[in-house]
Amino acid sequence: MNWRFTATLALIFITFVLLAQEAAAGQGSSQHHRQEADSRVRAGEALDFNEETHLVFMREEEKLARDVYTTLGMMYPDSSVFGRIDDSEQRHTDAVREMLANYGVADPSTNDNTGVFTGEEYGAYFQDKYDALINQAASGELSALYVGALIEELDMLDIRRCPEVILSQDNDIDREDQCGLDYTDEPDIQRLYESLLEGSENHLRGYVAAIETIIGEGAYVPQLLDAVTFEVIVRQ
């Protein structure tokens, strides 16, 4: 049995285990969120502007991940990675949508078709991002795997703090620490974001493992994360 075939089998097994763990955790988290929804509505709780803005953004960012992986799975049907992870991203974008509904915030995504982004504030941003990522991935499967890893690195950064596209708008949000997990004090949103982070970490490990079966073990260099954070997530 040659080393590449052995590595591929190991990658499939590792990815399956990580996603199975995430799915089990996600089901429990989703049930907990639903149980809290009625009490929040009765209490008349509301998000502040920064929390609502960030949650709206994350709804479309999670859809972006799902849509890109769905498309890459069709482009590279022999890859085992994209098809497994896009199911997970469906759960992620659904979880953010449910949280918006729990707080009475309108869903920015009015068209669930793959590769279509309709949000009034950020739809154009995500449409451009989707088109650019698919174009980048078209040059080959390795490029597509790098796109997957890039999305997960970006997601981890954007979950924690205000993305640049939010800061660039005239909305009185002018610092990275004014939205995201590092900002919100709502326990259910904190739990949601922590769950999304855990999922992104698992997905990044899967993509890095797939990439390194091609380029060599330990050869992947993080595209957005700093080296220390990457090492803690992937190497340890």
C-alpha cells in the first residue's frame, strides 16, 4: 500500500471523526438555543446595534462557506473533504439564522440559492468574495483546498472581532473590539460563536491535512492567522 493511499485513508477517517463530533455538539447547542428563545421573546430582550450588525454579517459569512464548499464539491467530486464540510456549514448558517429570528432581527439572506447573496448591507461584499474564491479555486484541486483553508482562517478572525468591511462603513463602529465574540455579553450568542469557532478549527485541520498530503507534512503556511495561533489550533 503506497504512502499517498495510506495518507488519504487517514485523512478521510480524521475528517469523519471531527465532523461527527461537531455534528453531535451542534445538535445539542441548537436544542439549547431553541429552549432559550421563548424566554428571550417574553422578556423583550434585544441586541444592541453592534451585536445585531455582526450577527447579520455572520449569517452571510456562514452561507458563503457553505456555498463555496458546495460549488467546490461539484468542481472536484473525487475530493472527500468539500462534501463533508458543506453539510456542517449548512448547520452553521442555520444556527445564525435561528439566532437572528430569536431576537426578531430580519434575515439578510432572502435567496438561499448557492452563490447568491442578497443582504442589503453586505450582500455585494459576499457576492464579490464568492466569485473571487471560485475563480481562485478553478485552477486545480490544491488551489481549491487552499480556498477552503482561507475561508476557515477568515471565519475565525471575523467571529471574534469586527471585520474590516463593517469598520469601513459609516456606522459608529470604528474599532475591531466593538463587535463579535470579544464584544458581546449575550450568553447565547457567546455560545453560538464559540461553537462556530470550534467548527472552523476542525475544518481548518481537515483542509490542512488534505493540503499536506500533496505538499508534504508541516509545509502549510497560514494565510491569515498568525503563526502562534495557527500552531495552537492545528499542530498541537
